[in-house]
Amino acid sequence: MLKVGITGNIGSGKTTGCKVFEVLGIPVFYADEAAKKVMIEDDVLIDAIKAAFGNEAYYEDGSLNRKHIGGIVFNDKQRLEELNALVHPAVFRAFDVWVEEQADAPYVLKEAAILFESGSYKKCDRSILVAAPLDIRIDRVMKRDGVTADEVKSREARQYPQEKKMELADDIIINDDSELVIPQMLKLHELYLSLANNK
Ligand code: ATP
């Protein structure tokens, strides 16, 4: 199965872009949602999180105590990396299981905000970056989330710069209002169909 990773910095429009591929019949795996799911469903991961962050990491009903974990990792890069090192392999496992279930699809997409930062692009055959200038992305997120420009900038600062991702990505979708995005996506769709056929 051809696996295409899709990413983009905050407000770039990657989730919106994925909806277009879904309309074309391409299944999309949303890694952030999967991470939330495995943290409450994958028993091996749950035990590892409790061992590293204490039993208080979970409430008695099995839901995640985000406040407890957030309080530990928010300003501690090392502990955040420790948490990520536990969660990422569980998300990879969930992705592999999910891919097996998509046998009828010509190819699949994996949407991940940290596709490049986590190294997970290396497990994909191809990668797409959805890109737009920072000022446009700030405006979009301020409108979408009702937050300030500074809040968007601080979230942006935690990601690799968009320029670095442009170098790493195989394919780029420009979503800056100057170019129509759907034709760009259709072109990539054709490319992936032919790559999938030759795989
Ligand atoms: P995040 O990383 O913050 O989750 P994202 O990359 O998934 O963001 P989206 O949520 O898809 O981005 O898009 C951000 C906002 O910008 C949304 O409200 C979306 O509707 C809007 N948007 C996306 N593309 C465009 C566009 N071409 N023109 C106008 N608005 C757009």
C-alpha cells in the first residue's frame, strides 16, 4: 500500500486539505486523534505512562488526567520527549493496523502535525507539505480558535520552521489564497495513483 504523509505548520490548512482527499475516496489516518485514542485504549502504553508519570496520570474511570500530565510536560522538554517516545510507537502500531484495513484503497494518507519532527515521514513512501505564509496562517487560526496572534506564534515556535519542511517534503501544496488548491491536489492524486499502480 502506498503511504503518503501530509503535514503543515499551524493554520496551513492540512486538515482542510485532507477533507478533499477524503472526497476523492482516499482514507486518511489522523495521527493526533489516534494519539489521543491509544493513550486511553492501548494497555501496554497505559501501563508505561503510569510507570513514568504516576498512577494519577489516569482517573479511575480510565480517562486521561490531562492536567496532571500537562503539568509535568508543559515546561519540561525532556519529560515531553519521554512521553512522546512512549506514545509515538503506539501510534505507529495503530497506523499499521489501520493500513491493513484499507486494502481496497489505491493509497492512504497519514495526517500528522509533527510528521517531520517525529521522523514518521521516513515510514511513508511520499510526503506532502501544505504551506502558507505565516501572516495568513496567524489570521486563520485567530479566527478559527479565537486566540491572539502571540498565542499562534508561540505554537508555531514549537514546530520546525516551514522553510525546513519545504526542503524535506516531496510535494508541496501552496494554500495562500493566490493559487487554487484543488487543482494542486488533483495533480498529486493522479501522481499517487500512478505510483501506487507501479508499486
Ligand atoms: P492546525 O495545525 O492548527 O490544526 P491545519 O493546518 O489543520 O491547522 P486547518 O484547520 O485545515 O489547518 O485550516 C485552518 C483554518 O483556515 C480553518 O479555519 C480553515 O477553514 C481555514 N482555511 C484553510 N484553508 C483556507 C483557504 N484556502 N482559504 C481560507 N481559509 C482557509
